Amino acid sequence: MKRILPILKRTLSLLLVLAAAGALFQLAARFPAQWDVTQNALNSLEPGSVDALALLHGPVKITVYATERDAQLGDMRKLIREFVALYQRYKPDISLSFVDPVKDPEAMHKASIQDNGEMVVEFAGRSEHITTLNEQTLSSALLHLAHAKDQLLMYVGGHGERKLDGIANHDLGEFGKRLQQLGYRTASLNLALAQDVPDNASMLVLTQPQTRMMPGEMNKLLRYIDNGGNLLWLIDAEPLRGLEPLAEKLSLTVMPGIVIDPAAQEMNAPPDWALGAGYPPHAITRNFDLITVFPDARALSVEQNDSWEARTLVEGAARGWVSDHGIARHIDQDRDIPGPVNLAITLQRRVNDREQRIIVVGNGAFLANAYSGNGGNIDFGINMVNWLANEDRLITVQPRAAKDGQITLSKRQLTLLSTGFLIALPLLLALAGIIQWRRRKR
């Protein structure tokens, strides 16, 4: 009996361990969980990518036209499978298939494939081609496919305004590229030549004219507003040059001078930059916690009236002021207007049984090529456009390029590391061995 009892105890312990392991296995199968402990979350998707997947209600088909082996990348198909698996983790109904363009050139020609490794993403009868394998391009393609309809965004030109396809520092070219990646079509509109703003325009973008707009052009713009057109108006620290009737139509006051923000100076930014960090509740700023930067911003105010529902979109310069007599280190209580001030506002009303949406920003430079990369400027701009296009469900922090996890070392650092590992460390180990040998010999 004494011999049997220990055996029973060991057997019972083994059975309990096996039962616990089985229970853990069942829990893991029923409630799968994963943790990405890499420094830059290389094995996870950005929140913007996850949001993009949530917008796609239905299966997504990805067809990759790639050979089994690539001269530079090796097993390209394995790389693509692992990459797409990140998306399938959040959306299991993403299907992935491969076509060898060498073995099936007819399929390659039919799909208009240009490069080895090109991907065709299909959803709801629409498709996008991708030639670069990274999260930003695929997530942008998915957002593009999530657009329910084709959206035409027109921007006013003819008076030296900022261009959505321009490459100059003051133009909005980078912003325009991002909009096109997300499915928006952009086109310039010269009000002096056009009979009216086209009916198929989802919205109009108006930036600062460098020459005075003619009354006839202004009448067309006001007619567009009267008919319920959506508008994004970017105002710079310059005269309105003929746009005064539009400001009057919107009950808008543009305060003289520019916004001075001490918070920007504390971050070693120019004193005439205003930081947008206060975002009152709004669909545009939902889950948006990025700082926006507005160089030479104008402060805005709207006279309360029954025509428009006005709301503050961005508030800034809580400890700053508005100055019309240059940049100073301290506020002039007699001349300056103390903050906080409105940097951007929204206006809404019902026109012809539809909601009209207008955004006025006291700065156009924040989306210019020279400044759009600061903070969340482009993300904020895209959110504004999505709201104006009545694509509220697409308002999200946009997917970003993966963070660079590569370590770059200078020649001196490489020399020090090489010397340490190849010479110093072996010598230290040899010295330690000699010391230990001599101690034992004694």
C-alpha cells in the first residue's frame, strides 16, 4: 500500500496537469489572443488600417501576379502571404490567390499587369492595382474601395491660388496626391470661364487669390452657396481680394492680424505658428489627437444667426493673442486680442432637403507642400474633405508608412563595435582564462 500511494499521487498530479493543459488549449482555441512585442509593432496593423477594414462589409479578393521565385526578393509569394495575413487576422474573408505571369501571360494581359508582384484588390465590383508592398499603399487602396461613389473635388483657380496638383512650396500638391489615393478626383475651376460650378462637384476648395476676383466670378460662387454647395475655404493672412461678399454671406469675421502662440515657441517653432490642440466634439475630430500646425493663422468668428449652425472646429492660442502690429514676446493689452481663438469653424444648414456643409480655416499654408508634413495636418485635411463629401464613415486617422526599425551607424561607430567584438572581447576572455588557469595551478 505504501508503494502504491506515491504512484497514485504522481498519476493524479499528471492527470491534473494534462487536464489543465487541455483546458488552456480549449480557452486558447475559443478566445485567441496575440501580443506584438516588437519595438515598432512590425507584426500589427496601424489603427487606421484596422478602421479601413471595418468599413468593408463583404469579402475582399486579392490576386497577386507573381512568379514563384524572384531574382532579388527570393520567395516573393511567401513575403506576400505573411503580409496579407496581418489583414486576414482582422478580416478573415480576405481571400488571396496567385497567378504566375510567366505560365499564364493571357491572364496577366487581361488584368493589365505591368510588374512582377503586382496585386489587384477587388471589392464590391471595384478594383485597385498595387505595385508596392507596404501597409500604407494597401490600406489606402482599401479606403479607396470603401468610397461608395465617385467624388469630384474642384478647386478655384485663375487668380494665383494654391493648386492641388502643384509642386511649389505654397501649393497643395502632396495633399492632392493623398486625396487621389483615397479615390477623390480633383480638377481646377476657373470661374471666369465656367458658366457655373458644375453640378457633379461634391465640393469646392477656395484658397487665397493673389489678384482681385471679379464681381461676375463672385456671383457664381455665391450662387453655388445659395444652391447648397459644400465649400472648404482656406484664408491666408492677406486681403480677401474680392471675397468680402462671401464672408458676409457666411456671417464671418476675419480678425485683423495673425495669431501668436507661446506654446509654439516653447516647442522651438516660429512664434507666428499657432498649434491646434483643442478640438471641440465634432465628427471631423472624433478620435483625432494629433497636433496641427497653422503658420501665420487668422482668427475667425461667426455672428450667431438663424441661417447657419456654426461650430468651432479648431481652437488655439489658449495663452496667446492676435496681433496686427508684428510679433512681440508679450501681449499688448491695449491693442492685441487675447486667446483662445478659433482657427477653424464649420457651418451647416438645410438647403433643398439636404445638408449643406462649409468649413472655413484661417490658414491655407497648413496644407501646403512646405508644411503639410507637420503633425497631423494632412490627416486633419483629409478628415475635413471626407466630412464635406458626406463620407463621415471614412473619417479616421489615415494609415501611415511603417516606422523605420533599421539602425544606422557611422563609420566610427562600426569601427568601435568591430574592435570591441572582434578584438577586445576575445582578449578579455583569454585574459580571464589565463587568470583562472593560474589560480588552479597554485
